[in-house]
Amino acid sequence: MSEKLIRVFISVSVPKEIINIKEMLKSTVDTRGIKNRWIRDGNMHLTLKFIGNATEESIDSINNTIHDVVKDTPFINLSISGTGCFSKGDRVNTLWVGIKGDLDELEELILNINNKLEPLGFPIERRKFLPHITIARINPNQKKKPDISNFLNTTFMELPMKIAKINLMQSQSFPKGSFYTILDTQFLDTKLE
């Protein structure tokens, strides 16, 4: 009998005011004739590590590891600022907003999480970490390309964001998009703030 696998990732919740930023940025992209999907309000987050498929039995070990990493980590002060995109070749497939602030502390936290999870069988991500919050996905396999020049040149007031807790999330895919469930939450050290 095979074990049930759960698709999981580690993330940080974002301030609810990001919804206003996303709504404003929607107006900067001409999506007529383009297949795209704006991320649902409750699904926007900052991913710290995508783990992928994990067994139900390994979830406790992952949670314990996250707890051990963050229990002595002070809050991290960030802000949401700027826009960007990811692409495959010349085809844009993701629109995002960026992260500024205490990025050295954020990278150190991610490095510690990676180093502690690797012995459990979850490899370290080799790509350089680019902190961002995905706000839209665009199907790259279509004839028409979206014009995102206004999106990339739009500025907005920075939105403060503090990392005080980290979530282990389950991701389930459905035809209408992904559905996320918080499996557990670990809190950073408030005494070190």
C-alpha cells in the first residue's frame, strides 16, 4: 500500500492591504484576448521554500524543524515594493510584486530552513532566492503576448510587512486553481524584536 503524499510549502502571510495593490495593478495590464489568472485574495503569500510532495508522517518532522529554526529568530521587517515578472523565453508567465527591507535576515532564515530540512530528504533549492509575491499567472502558450510595460513601470506606496510567524501550507490543485490550507504555524521570537 502506497503512502499518501501531501504537496507542501513554507510561506509567510502578507498584509491584507496587498489586495488594493493587486486591484490597482490589474488596470495596468491589457489582458483582452489573453488567458490569465489573477491570484485569489486569500492565496497571495511569500514563499520561503517549496517542499513538494511529503508523506503525512513527515509533516511533524517538518514542523519541528521549522520550530527549531524560528524559535530564536527575531522578527524580520520587510516591505512590498515594485513589480516584476518571470518568463519562459520571450513569454511572460508570472506577474509579481517585490520585497524590500531586511533581505539579509530573510536569506539567512531561508538558508537555515534549507540546511535543517535537507537531512530529512528535502533538497536545498539551487536557484537564487528572489523574494516576491505572485499576483497573476499568464498562460505562455498563446499567440498573443500581454503588454506588461505599464505594469512594470507602475509605482505604488510601499506596504510594510513584518515576518512574525511562518506557515507550513498544503497545496491542492483543482480546475479552478489552487487551494491552500495552513497545516501549522511557527512563531518567531518576540523577545528578540
